Amino acid sequence: MSFAQALKAQLDIPVIGSPLFIISNPRLVAEQCKSGIVGSFPALNARPAEVLEQWLEQLTTELAEYQSANPEKKVAPFAVNQIVHQSNDRLQHDLQMCAKYKVPIMITSLRAPHEAVEVAHSYGGKVFHDVISVRHAEKAIEAGVDGLILVCAGAGGHAGTLSPFALVSEVRKFYDGPIALSGSISRGEHILAAEAMGADFAYMGTRFIATPEANADQAYKDMIVNSSAQDVVYSNLFTGVHGNYLRGSIENAGLDPADLPVADKSTMSFGSGGSSKSKAWRDIWGAGQGVGNIDAVQPTAQVIAELKREYLAARQRLLGA
């Protein structure tokens, strides 16, 4: 059985919840995993660094106890996102913690993750890497990753500009391993569409911001519910990397969304000090173009149950399965 098949067998629907900076926490991740999808969080959300071990111990224990009490349920593995950027002075510590707790999946971002792959494989873990282009995909494969996350146009937060039709097809010409697809995926039928296109998993983040478990301001959740695709602005001003953000949060910060300056990529900074721009992610709120499909703040378990119903209905409608 391939890695993609083995992972799908552990899930109710083929979804990986993407790691949301500041927002993803053990409560959200646990609910995602208990509901049958991969939950994830950025290692940098656990601050200070010592908190990461507490989170890993909490999640490992809680999910094991839940599975023991509910042997009939599929309890998905969780993932930890590692920013493999040179400015991340926590990377060594965070990788060691993942090794200590044998984190099932690492999701790596921003640079070819040779070191993370070595650490994960040392204990049997797997690595998915974020890419926005064929060149990035090739570098990640050379580094030995176990799967790719294709971050396409319309994805929330840091995102690329390529159509998923273009990127999935081009990557599939030379790669037959697991692919998770990101970009405006917010409904169950979108998950099926990702599979039809050639991906193995849908990668979803924005859909889980408007949940009680998410560590987001209520104003942020309300803005998610009240926004649509036209309210999403693509800019690199806030972190040095292009991403998608809610127009309303940019305006609330006193900026003109239609006239944002271009940032210098060298200003990117991750790790103990966080982003070089203190307001990034805290006051400027990320969201994908699928935000218009989110109409209410709902518990995570309810969101996933709804996605499952939509996914199965789409399969029945299109495939008769």
C-alpha cells in the first residue's frame, strides 16, 4: 500500500487541515483529527519554544485516549508545520521535539527541507512540502519529501498564482507521489474535484477559521462570514511573501488595498522574534478566495460533517458511487 493509500485509509474524507499561523492550536487540531481529517499547526504557534512540547504531549495523549475509547472511529494523524527559512532560529529545537514525540507528518515551507526530511525519516515520519511552482516541486522531490502540497491561486495566506489545472497536470508529468491541493477549496464537492484533477488530498485552511476552536478574534471570524472572493487582496507587503488577505482588515489598519507598496523579500523573518512586521497575521487577516462559501461560525466537527455530506453527495451525483 502506498503512503497516499495508507493515509487515506485513516481518514473519513481526503482532507488535510492546513496549519494557520496564530489560529491553529491543539483544540482545533484535536477536533479535526477526531472528525477524520488531518489536523495541523505551525510549530511557531507554540510560544515560547518550550510550549511546543506541552502541545505535542497534549495532542498525542488526547488522540490516543480518544481512539481507545472510540475504536470504531477513524482518528486521523496530526501534522506540524516547520518553516525551514534561515531566519527561523527555532528550527533545530522544533525538529527535535517532533522527533521526540514521533509526529506522524511534518509540513515544511519556504525552502527545500533536507534537514526536516532527515529527522522525520529517522523515526518513520513523513514530510509534505508546500510548493507554488514546478521548480519548487522538483527541489522538494530532490530533498526526499514524501508528498507535495500544491498551493495554487486563491489559497489563503501565502499562496501562488498558478491555476490548479495547470500545476497539478504539470507536476503529475514527473511525480506519482501524494499530492495535496490548496486554493479556494471550501466545500465537499471541491474535495472531489481535487481528486478528479489528479490530487490525492484537499488542503483546507480558511474553512476552519470561522469555528469556535480557532484561535482567531471574533471580529476576524465575523469578517470571514461576511466576505466574498472580491474581498481578498494579494500582496507581499506584510511578510515579504505574496499572500491573500481580507480587504477589510487592510482597511482597518489604515491602508489602501488598491495601492499597497511592494515589500522586499529579504525582510522575511521567522522564529523567536516572529515576523519583521508586528501587525502581520495579527491585524492583517489571511483568507482564501473560497471565503464566500462560509456563511456561519460552526463547530469544527459540524464543519467536517457538512463537508463529508457534500463530498458523498457529489460522488453520488457524478460517479454513481
